[in-house]
Amino acid sequence: MVVIENLERATPSQMKALQNKELEILKYLKKICVANNLKFFLGGGSSIGAIRHGGFIPWDDDVDVFMPREDYEKLYANWRDYSESTKYSLCRSDSEHNYRHAAMTINDDQTTFINFRTKEEDVNQGIAVDIIPMDHLADGFVARTCQRLNAIVFSIFINQRLPENQGKLLHFLTWLPLALIRSNKLRYKIWRGCEKRMVRYSKIGTPKMVELVTGLSAIYRPLESSWFETTIDKKFEDTKMPVPVGYDNYLKLIFGNYMELPDPKKRKAKHHTALIDTNNSYMIYKGKYYLDKKK
């Protein structure tokens, strides 16, 4: 059993234990996608890990998986039919649960990963793999503007947290609507409506794609559809995982020279966690490490 209270102070062996659990989830997702003809591929730091390290970036604490919107929604709608294991849950914010996360995750219910952003939420706190939809960018200036504006409002009201280290203006523009609208029911109604509208503009066959749920810069960053038409398998730890055929163009656009290691000071985990336990369910920590009513 490995227990970690602060990821920044995690030892290499502790980080590896976390990554091994995430790899188990990733393999399970791959099994489901292959069996049901769903397209997925590694993105972000996970795709860099596959290309540069043949697996996890040593200090990376999560896995980013992308799916075309149509397959993403199929997975969500049919999860109970697709999944044969009761060990894993597919988690997505809805009217009753707020993960403060704009996409969805597959969580291992028998583990613990209590993030500070959700430590006051009664949600699944298991170790997870992020699943992020890749949308088609709308055609035409007006349609793209409407799609992007809906994506921005969606992001504000589903995440319900203020951006860090992104400037005072963006901090204020996020704080203001949340300060004006405090009702959780109304917030849900707003972000759900915006999500439906932004997806409505995402039409298969357009020459550009876009990440509508990963941040403001991504919303305004068009991606070539051809980069994601097919995938190729790359070594990832003791298995192989798909990356987009245009991974080089994709990674250079976002990260620049992604093959160059970052400054040692930047080689650290990105999540702020209250507790990680690779062998015990988060439920045993309820009322202590999350939903602590005394605090």
C-alpha cells in the first residue's frame, strides 16, 4: 500500500505506484474502446510521455485521453453495457454531482485520490484517468464565435473555480459570474445549456478541430482535423497506446520543442492533493480528508 499526502514530496517509488494504478485504468479503457470500436488517443503530457519516454513522464501524476465527441458521448451513454467490472466508475458532472472538471473520468473505486478542488464535494474520489472530448470547430466567423462563447461560459459554471496564475483580468471575469449566480441549480442549468449549444456547432467533416473544455487558450487554438484522422500505436510502459497520426504537429503547436526536457524546477506533479491511497477506497476517508464537517 502506498499513501501520499503531498504529491510534491512524493518519492519516485510512490509516484510509480500511482502511475501503475493509472495504467491499469488506461488498459481497461483501451479494452472497452477496442471491443466497441471507439476511437481514443493519448493527448497532452501523456502523448509526450509515449513519444519521449516510452511511458509516463517520470513526474507526471495523471493520464490525459482524448476521444472524438461522438465516441465520447457513446462511451458515456453506454457505459453500463460496455463495462464488465464493478471496480471502475465513469464520472461526469451532472445536476447532483460536481467534479469541478469539464470532461469526465474513469475512476478506480477501490483507491483514493482526494484533490483539494473536490475535497468539499460528495463525489467519487478514486484514482482516475481523464477522458477529454475533441470537438469539430464550427465553420464561419459567427458560428465559431457562438461556439467559443458557449464554451467559455460552460467552463466557468461547470468548473466553478477561479483560474490560478493567469492574470487578474481573467480571475475577475471568472469570479464575477460566479459571484452573481450562486444557486447550484441555476449554475447547472446554465452550463448544461451552453454545453448543448457548443456541441451543436461541432459538425463532423469540418477541416478544423478544437479542445473546447481544456482552457481558454485551447478554445482559441484551431487544430487540423487531418492530425486526428487516424492513430498509431506507441510504446507506453509495458503495453502500446494510440497517439494521433499528426502528433508531431500537434505537440509542437502546444508545447514547442516537446522532446527537450523542461527546467528541473518545473519537473513536478501538477495536482494539489489532500491524500492518495493506492489500495484503499476513498470512502474510508470520508469526514476526515474530504467532507470534513468540523472544518
